[in-house]
Amino acid sequence: MSTEAFQARARKHWTIWLPQRVADLKARGLFQEALRVAAIQAQEEKARLMASGYPSHAADEVVLKQFILLDPEPDADADEELDAELAEKERAYQEMMREPPENPQD
């Protein structure tokens, strides 16, 4: 994964799961710089891990968790949105899996 890809993933993840941090960084004019620094750190750590024998995909997984896909804020609204989306998908799945009647009326 490239530095630009790490930065894009961080932007998307942070915006959804770290809204307070993003608002604070934007208010201080530091959001883009924070994304850039996280992506550079991820890329440098990935290179170090690969030099020590990690395959690229495994190194990506380590650095994504460490620098990019940070834990959500405790009160992130995305949890409610995710719960609603999952509930709708479950409802649709249950509807789809419902068995048809034995003798349907024409």
C-alpha cells in the first residue's frame, strides 16, 4: 500500500470514527498534516517490517491498525448508523430466507 493509499484510508476512517479529533485538527489547521504524518509513519514502519521478513500484506495489516485505523471515539455517531444498517441487512436477509408457502394460491 502506498503512502497516498494510507492517507486516503486514514481520511475516510478518521472522518467516520474520530469526528471530534477531526474537528479539532481541522479547527487548528492540522488535519491534512496529521494525515500525511500518519501515512508516512505507516509507510516507514511497513518498510521496516518487510525488511525483517514480513510479506507486504501482513505489514499492511500491522501498520493499518497502528497508524491508520485507529480505535473509534467512545461517542462516535457512526455506531448508531452502523447498527441501523446492520439491522436493515438482517431484516432483508431474514425476508429472503423465509420459506415459500407449501401450496401457493394462484
